Amino acid sequence: MAFDRIWHRSYAPGVPPEIIPEKITMAEVLHRSAERYADRTAFYFMGRRITYRELEKLVNRFTRALEELGVRPGDKVAMLLPNLPQLIIANLAAYHLGAVTVMNNPLYQERELAYQLNDSDSRWLICLDLLLPRALKLKAETKIEAIVACHINDCLPFPKKQLYPLVKKKMYRKVAPEPGVFLFMDLMARQPDGPVASHARWEDLAALLYTGGTTGVSKGAMLTHAHISTVIQQFSAWFPDLRDAPETLMGVYPIFHSAGYSVSQNLTILNGWTSIVVPRPEPGFIVEMLKACRPSFLPGVPTIFVGLLGREDFRSMDLSFIKGFFAGAAPLAPDTVKQLMDLTGKGIYDVYGLTENVAFAVATPWKGKAKAGTVGVPLPNTDLKIVDLETGEKELPPGESGEICIKGPQVMTGYYKKPEETAKVLRDGWLYTGDIGFLDEDGHLTIVDRKKDLIVAGGYNVYPKEIDEVLFDHPKILEACAIGIPDPYRGETVKAFIVVKPGETLTEEEITRHCRERLAAYKVPKAIAFLDSLPKSAVGKILRRELRAREMKQQGQTAQT
């Protein structure tokens, strides 16, 4: 891709405009890191340190276990786990077999999961023991042939491992033997830990990462071994002074999300860093891990940083070990940035990307030229342009807002089994993001708005259409429309506007209960307004943007008052 762009002038010394990606799959990356950094800690989990040598042996065991269960190259292996070592081990084992990992949010309800499992053609499911009852119901509704259940205490150190089922009874479920259900550790115990051959091929499909909710919305981004490996090589080139250094990263992002998938798992293995596995990204737990592990980098979403800044034990802590904060998923409020800077004196580095490009496309230059209010500049091998919103064909000059388009080797192949949806976003090698922004004269990107109506609540993507459909299912609701409204803690939160059927009465409590039964908790509307009617276009389409504009105007007037 030989090209010269204005933003390359903002790169730090030693960061190349282009790299020649090494054709090395994650299976091969793990083996190399196990040789180079054998005794270095790869993952830290609640007191347990797993070295790179041990990690490779664990992966070898589970690779053989999956193969014994019948997993073959190209097969879809679904994951339904929070951040646990078992999730990382399972992902890497699937890579070795040439199978395809399918990431699922463990907060999803049955309806949401059934769609993704069926859409992805998943045949095996790795899940948390607490989710086994849900998984068994899904087995009957999907193509799942076998379920592997994991206990949280599987990878805990002694004596926590033995005490956990007694102390944390609500977080432990005993798994009774039954056909098609296996225990992670039982499978591991039967297998040797010697080397296994990798069936992963550079251009083959490696993962399906879903963009969001349910039918008509959720789409599986097809990511090859090339995409997954290249993107972390691009991001690694961002830090020329940290290659092979024994750095530690707080693994706050969920691994089922593209950011956690790339940062908390793959990037750290490539660089030989230590990743702190964070199963619950709560401020109190993060503070404990900060004290115990003193990480070099703390990534997060606005919710996490706001929560940390609200704690005295965080504000009073010596944070000199932090080299930088990474902010992603949603923009940080200027006040939050100022507080972090005042507290630590360390930089806050924005990262912008989508599931469709494995999370990384643009970032604040590491030790390069940074600009407040922007999300940075494109990474090596990444091109970017702003096009008009009407046709998507006219490239706009600096300062003019339009749709952000990305081109690079990290851009997905397309959406699984959705050629029409693929054609909408991939044109001549360019990924049309649906986000609105502009480039300044130095090539730094500012995000203005979203062309799509996506809501980012606490770092999670929420699709209003999905919420609308759930609300419409309520027998007393005539019309409904969900929007995202500003929230000081979550970045955005969901507000629903409701028109009740004539002659019916309906309370906020009834709506909330209805939604909680059908949606993940973070999708449930936190604010509800009852209206006599909703604004519509000439053809009867509900005008979501008008509702949002009204809300923004009202909030502005309230703030002024």
C-alpha cells in the first residue's frame, strides 16, 4: 500500500508509515512467545500466574481435547464466558485446530444467544457453569452438539481453588454428568501437554465477532488469521520503545469484544507482556489489581474511569507505575481527561476502531504529536478518508464532516452469510463505518456523531431498533422508540418514548420488567417517557433523530436553568 499521508508527520520517531506484516498466526505467535519468554507471566488471574511456557502446555491439552470432541478445521466453536483464563486457552486451542471462534456476550439472554449461535452455525459451546441451564436450553434450539462447562475456580491458585465453592456458593454450580456435557478440567486432565501441530492457515477464517443484538441487526464480522495477526502487529509498531519489554496491561475490556480480543489477549501474547485477567470490571476490583500488579497500562471506557475517579483509594494511590491510559468504545468527557491528567500526569491515549477492523484503526500517537479533542491518527498501513453523507463518493477536505471510511489489511472480509449487508459497508476496499467525523489540517480525526443510531452505554453497543422490537411486543404499547441520551457515568444511556394503546394503562415498572426478561441489563431503558404520539415522516416512519434533538434541546434548557 505505498502511500504518503499528512498524519505520518505526527508519528513518534521509530514508527513506520507502513509495516510488512509477518505471516504468523496466533497459534505460531504463542509458540514463539513461549520460547522467548518461557518464564515470564503471560496472564495473572486472582493470584494465579500463568507463564508463557505453562500457557502453551495448557493450550496443547485443550487443543487435543477439542479434537477428541470432534472439532475440525472450519468448525465453529462458540464461547460464552467472561474474562477467564479458560476463554483465552479455548480461543488459542481453536486457532491451533483451524476452527473458528464465535464470541458471545455472557450477559445476553436466550433469545439473543439463540440467534447468534444459529446464525454462526456453531456446533460446540464453551460456557461458564452458572450459564449451563441456559446453554442446555439453547442446545435444543441450535446446532450445538456438545457443551464444555468451566468453573471460575478452575484456574485459581491453592487454597483459593478449594475454598471457592464453599465461600462463593452463588458463583459456583456443580455440573452433573449428562450426555453432551463435559467439564473443562476433566477434558484437560486426560490429555498430554506436548507440542501439537497447527492447522491454522493465514487466509482462513479464524473468528466471527458479532456487531450487536438480534435478527436484522447482529452481524458476524468474518476475521481471518491474517486480520487478527496483522492488526496487533500494526498496533505493536505504535510502541517501538516497548517491544519485548516486560510490560503489564490491565485486561479490563471483555475478550468477547473486539477491543479485549485484540488487546487483552492477542497483543499481549505477541509482545510478551503480562495481561491481568479482569473477570468483573468493577472499580473496587480494579483498584485491588492495581495495588497487586502495578500495570504499565490501564485501558478502559468512560464508565470505568469515572468509577475509579470517584474512589478515594484510587485517588490517593501512588500511580507512578502507570505509563498511560487507553480510552476506547466511547469518548472521554473533557473533565474526566483533566482529572486523570491532574492525578497522574500521564497521557490518555484514545483508540478508535470497529469490530469490522478488529478494534484498531486510529489512535493517539504514542510519544508523538497529540491533539486534545481528537482520537488521533491512522495506524501504520491504514488509510482514511471522509466522504459526503449523501453519495459516499465525494472525498471531503479537512474540516468538513462526513462519513469516516477506513482501508487497511485489518478490515474484515465481510459479514457471515450476509452479502447484501457486506456490500453496504465494503466498497472498493474501503470500510464505510457509519460514523461521522472530520480530519484537521494535520490528519487528526475528530468523531462528531454516528450516522447509525447506535447507542454506546458503558462501552457496550446498544441498537435502538432491537429495543423498539421488544417494546412493541408488549400488548399495551402502541408505539415505541428508543434513543441514546448523555449520561455522566455510562457515556450514554437508553431512553424509551412510549405511546400506550387507547384505553390501556401502563407503568414504568411494567415496561422495565418486560424488558429485563428479554434484554441484557445494559440494554434496558433507564429512562421512560410517555407521549400522546411520536414524530413521523410523510411515509409514517418514526423520526428517531427528531426525538433525540428534542431531548438534547430540553437538556440544554434544563442545564441553563
